Amino acid sequence: MPRDPNQLLVNAMRCLTAADVLLGSADYGADRKTFLLPVTLTIGNGLELLFKYNLVLQGHTLALLRERYDRDVFRLWKQPENAAIRLMALGNFAHAVAALPDEFIRAHHHRYGKPIAELEHYLMTLARVLQSMKLRAPAESKDLTCCPWLLLDTFMPIASLQTLNPKWLTPDHFRIGGFREQLKNLDI
């Protein structure tokens, strides 16, 4: 991991952009099964870097983050300092799901009743895939269905906005009372 915290965000954007390009390619459209693992890993790397970047901005060291969380994107996601990311992601995820064709939604979505539970299910799945690769064990095929396009549509806007104003997701940045209150009362 780079020593410059800003490089975490740069690399997060690189990973998410690479996954986006691959998902939009004709090759992916022709043979999703071949590309699903590389796309999933690339998105996982991007989210790990995005979550860690936000935590570094709030005083955590990279060494502590590596030791405490390793590559567990779900545990990183759940950290209190990432509440603003969770709030933004929930809205983005609901919008991304609403944009999917009806037959896809009926077949694969809303099993958990709440969008946050569904998004967290995908992040837990993604964490399992990243862990399986670390152990050099094959990921379970069911884990490769963590909807990469939904994860990209959820987190790419957050990473993009953060590149424009790196501190916008830190609690001190929220001076507007309403949004700051939402973060305090957030139970996600």
C-alpha cells in the first residue's frame, strides 16, 4: 500500500475505472463467466482503498488498518468513520437497483427487505472473495454473483466526488446541521 494517503484514492479510482471499462466491454458481454472473477477482485481492491483512504484522513495509520482489517471490505465499511460513505452509498444503491430491468430485480433482488441489507450482503460476499484469493483458494461460484455493476454504480460516484474534495466524507466537513444530524442518528 502506498505511503501517501492520496495515492490510496488515486488507486481506488484506477481500480473502479478499470472494472467499469471491463464491464462495458464487448468481451465481458460475450463471456461474463471468464471476466467475473477479475472484475470482482478489481472492484474489491477499489473499495478497500476507498474505505481505507477515508479512515486515514480521519487519523488511522495504514499499518493499523492493515493489521486490524486486512482486506475485509465489510469490516472497513462498518467503521463509524465511514458513516458518510454508508449514507451516500445507500442512496446510490437504491437508485442503481431502480434502474435495473424488472425481470432482473424480481429474480435477484429485495430478498433481504431493505436496500442496506442487500448492499451489505454484496459487501460480505465481496469480502469472502477477497479472502479466498488471499488464501489462494478458489472463490465459490455463488460468491461471484455479487452484482459488480451495482457495486460500481453505488461506489464510483462516491470515489469521484472524493477526488474533487478529498475531505468531503469526513465528519468535520459536514457543517450543515441536517446532514450532520443524519450521520449522528445513522444506524446503518
